[in-house]
Amino acid sequence: MPVEEKIRQNKNLRKRNSSIELLRVVAMLMIIAHHHILHNPFNPLEQDPSLKQMAYVFLASLRKIGVVIFFGISAWFLCMDRNPSVRTSIKRAWKLEREGIFYGITLLCGYTIFDCFYPGNTQLEVSGAVIIKSLFPIITGVWWYITSYILFLLILPFLLTGLRKIGQKMHLALCSILFVVWGMIYGLFPKNLFGFPSNNIGEFIYLFILISYYRWYMNKISNKIACSMIAIGFSLIILVDVSGGMLYSLTGDSIFKALQNIYEIGAKLPVVLIGFGMVQLATTFEFHNSFINLLASTTLGVYMATEYPLSVQLFAHMFNIGTIYNSRFAVIYSIAAIVITFIIASLLDLLRQFIFHLLGLDNKVKMLEKLLNSRLILVWRKKILEVFDNHYESGYIQNN
């Protein structure tokens, strides 16, 4: 099917598919699962290998799958934008920026009040560094995903235009090189080979190049193939988890324990297989449920609320794995803690949405629209274009 026809079909899909929205919720639960272990005072990954320890290793590995799914859903639709513009990208970035500012200032005020009533609580102490980060959350990278995604949105029009201009043949060549270097070699080995750009905009660009080629030029894979990709990905993760634990038990060499954690970092091949397969399946099935859609609308807010520096400490001490690790129900306890964390943060974001609605900020960017359409901006944009045109013409004449 031609690219233009696919884009027209995508524009007709206005109603949110709850299958995709449900996958957003699942992805965020995966991310919270990793954070529950990563930020905990007690690290179960450092314990002696056992079925319980391997279960925690598996939970920790879900984080990157969640990131690939979360970004993959966005890329799935963004790559079908027929008329990308800098103005649209700025609007999208501003919506995330204002949400980040809201959470930064609101949570800072909340924890400051808590610190006043309960002074001396070192776990939730409001330091100068926290204040600076809260006032400027995006540029200080309080949430790496939000910062990287905003940067990605700003370059998206140029990336889309460039990928369309190079055509299918060159796009395929680019995908092939990236997949061999970063997909196969980096994607299957423990070391961070070729300096893969993990946890930043580079990771998003890599995934976007692959997804856009699939969406534009390839026939849709079957659900059977998508399920096979998911099964292969999880099998590889479990295989490495179990074999690393067994080899460590036999040899005592810490390198084998580290082997268990190789799929926590970066978009490794098994992670990409699972993430892409799950996004593909979600887009195949369609149903509509207002509650799921509402819950999914809170997922970015859940991420911001739970990954705020002081919230990290709060939830870590609320659900200390060390207090129950020796229990046979430890993993069940952790799963319950992950769900409870999501519910608390989701309710907080619903409150944020209500406040935005009262202030008229939920669906409009009036101030930004006025700024972008102001006479001053239009005049300066015209002058800048004239300078560039003159510079280009003079350079062209000199070179010829």
C-alpha cells in the first residue's frame, strides 16, 4: 500500500482505541516495576540466585520494554503526520513542558509543607538541588524521558521530512545498518557496544527510524508473527536470567550475576522484539472503553509523580522490599506495591487534569498561539529568512 494511502487511513482513526490505551497502562506498570526495585533501600538483584531473586530480575527487566512500548505507540502515529511543522511540534512540547512545571512546583510545595510539619526527616528533605530541579524540571532532566521526548518533538519535522526525502531504498539501507550495529551486535551482547544512546533522544531516533520504515513501506505482519516476536524476546530474557543465576551459583564469579541484568539497559534486541510485537498486536484489536482511556491519560503524570526525586524516596521507604524479602509472598507484595503506586499517582494526575480544565489549559494553548502569531515573531521570522536567503545566494555565487 502506498505511503500516502496509509497516511489517509491513519487520519480517519480519530477515536482512541482502548486496546492501545490499555497497552499504555501496562507499559507504565512495567516502568514502575523497575523503579520499585531500582530505588529500593533493599536490592533483591544483589541477593543469591533463587527463584525469588530471578523473579525480581525479570521484573526489573520490564522497564525498557515499557519505554519501547510507550515511545513506540507515539512513534506509530507521529510518523504518519503528512504535514509536519515546527509550530505543531512546539505546541506538543509546550503541553509536556507545562505539565512538567506543574508537577515540579506542586510536588515541591507539597514536600516543603511536609518537611515543615515533620522536620529532620532525612528521606524527604527539601534541598537546594531539589528546589532548582523542581523550578526547571525539563532542562535539568528530572525526568529523562520527558526531556528527551520534548527534544525529539522539536526535531521531528526535520526528521520526518528527511526520511521521506531519502526514499525507500536509502531508508531501508539506514535501517539495515542500524539494525545490524545496534540491533544485533549491541542488542545481544552484555557490553554497551558502539556507544548505544540509551536513555536519551538518540534511542528515540533509532526506534523512530525503524518504526517509520515499517509503517510506510512494509506490509503489516500477522498476529502470529507478532506473538512469535514477543515469545522469542521473553524467552531470551528468561534464558539469560536463569543461566546467569546458575553460572554464578556454580562459579561465584560476579560477572555472571551482572549477566542477569543486561536487558535492563538500552533497547536491546529482545526488548525491541517484545515492544514492537505488543504495539503491533494492540493496533490490530480495537475496542472502546472510557474508563481505560481515562486511566491511560494519566500515565505520563504517573511517571512524573513517581519519578520526582522526593517521591522516589517516599515510595521506596513505603514499600521496602527488605522487610518482606524472606517471605514466600515477597514477589506478590511487590506486585501489589507496584499497582498501589500506580493508583495513587493516577489519582494525583486526575486532580491535575481537573485543575487544568478549570484553568482552561486542558485542550488549548492560547498563550502560545498568541505568541506564535504575534506581529513581532512574524517580523523577526521574515528577517531571519531574508538573512539566510541572502547568505545562501552570496555563498552560491562565490562558489560558482
